[in-house]
Amino acid sequence: MTSPLRLLEVPTLGDRAAAWDALAATMPLTTPFLTSWWIEGVATPEDHFVLVLDGEALVGGWALRRQRVLGVDRYTVQGGGKLCPDHLDVVAHPDRIAEVTAALRGWWRRPGTRVLDLDGLREDALAIIAVAPEGRVDVVDVAPYEKLTADPEAYLAARSKSFAKSSRKYRRRLDNGQVVHRRLPDAEIPAAMEAFAALHRVRDDRVELARELPRILRAVELGTAAGEVRVYVGEKDGVTGAVLVLFAVGGRLCVYQTARVVDDVAYNHIGTVLDVEAIMDAAADGFGEIDFLRGDEAYKRSFVADERQLLRLRVAHGLPARALLAAGLLVGLLRRRAGAAYRGLRGAMASRRAAPDA
């Protein structure tokens, strides 16, 4: 007779990191944001793991962040906010999924009060099954992606003629302007990441992201050591003016962040050139997919043709927790309506200013 699974709540993965990574690698859609190097890199004192064990063997778990709000435990995703993790979920051994979700459901429904607010879940997330049918699930964003073949030229051939033509033109302009663009060997990544941080810090629109730079730099350092980070740069006269950071996990190349100078025309369209170069290299290296991660920015549609939905799960257990969640939902609704009204007012005022005198 097999022993029942047991739960263990801990603040870090510790010596179970390798076992965690092995489980994360079996997910239907692998994500860099559930690797132990990312988790350790962006760690905070509020990190909270709910591990599912068979004896001492790890068979599943949940990576969460726990905060105490008005006497209620509030659980969110690790590294949420400006770090924008996505495709998140419970990890589970593929042969123990039903047992793991049942164990986590028991953890969720135990006595006490708590809120679960998970933003960035993948489609068909096991996390939803673990708390069903109690949760509220909303589509909050998309992640554009495209499958790759082993032929790099096939990727460009699948793009519009104007895109392929423009990307070649941008590459020639960079070459003529003596801007070198290349993938870095691992030994050069630390210096490039310092340039990446400096490029973000001077921009007024990156203030919030700049606060997270120490965590990003630490995660990239650990990910590089794990062989799952790629960095491309644009350089002129020995100075780095553009940095593209990508994560290579489970045969998927994920475009994470780009930083570039904004006041040097020599770097115009460097982002397009670096992205195309990285994608074609990935195809040549046998990667099966390029993922532009969270965000429906229009430019991504030039690079990839498909998209996945990203979900947000919100659920409360216990009366105080339900009240806290309801208040949060109301505040969110009021903010969205106020934002829509403000944008509408600005649009109307702009139209009036642009209209000719009667």
C-alpha cells in the first residue's frame, strides 16, 4: 500500500532545486519563470513554496509569494509585477498530476482564511484545477509566438515581403554606420548586463523597471551559468548601445527584454535586427519555437503569427478573505473605469484642439 503524499511549506527550494527543475522541464509548456535559477535570482523574503512529497521525493509543488493583508494570507506569483513572468503553473510529475492537484486542493481548502491571486497562468493551468470550481478566471493578456523549423531562411520566408525587405535594409544601415551586432559568448554577458542596466536607468519611462534591475541581473547571472540565457548586443566604437536578453528553455527561445540608446540614429531599428538574428540562430540551433512572451504590442505581430492566452486566477477561502478579494475587485473595476474616462476625455480635448474654427 502506497503512503499518502505529504505537504511541506518552505521559504526556499534549497537542495530540492534540481528535483524542481526536473519537474518544471516536463510541463506541457516550459517557461523560464519556473526554473530554479530564475526563482533564486528574483527571490524575496516573502517567497513561499508548497511542496508535494512522496516520502522524500518531490512530485509537485507551487511557487508562491505570501503576504499578510488585514490578517489574511494573500498568495501571488513569485516575481510578479514589472518582471512580467508568464506561462506559470503548478509543477507536477506527469504520472502524478491527479494526486498532486488533489493534495494542493486539500492545502487550499484547509481551515483558515486566504486569498489566491495568480496573474500570468498558462492556458489549461493545473493551478485552476487545484482550486476549481471556486476560482474566478480571466484572460488578462496574450503571448505571441511561432513555431520554428530547422531552416532559418524558412522563418524569413514566412514573414511579409515588406518585413523581410526592411530587416535586410536595417541590417545594411547598421553595417554602414559601423554598428556591430552579435551574440555574446557567456564570458561577456556580465559586462553587457551592466550596460543593459545603465541604458534603462537613464530613461524616465523605466523608473519602475530600474528598481528591479538587481534581481534581473542576478537571475541572468544564474541563468547564464545554467546555459539558458542568450544575449545579443549592438556596439559602436567599442561601446554597447543595445542589449537583447533572451531565455532558452525547453527548446523554446523567449524574448525577455531589450535596452538601447534613444538619442543615436545609428542605432535605429537595432531591435529588429537583433530579434531577427536571434530567431534565425535559434532555428539553426534546433529550437522549436520563438516566444515574445507577455504583451500584445503591435510590433510583435511582424515577427510571429500565433498567440496564447494568459490567465489570472482569483479565489478566496473564508469570509474575511472573500471580503478582501471583493474589495480588491471593486477597486480594480473603478480604476479601469476612471482610466477609460480619462483617456476618453483626453481624446475629446485633442479632437477639439485639432478641429478647424467654425
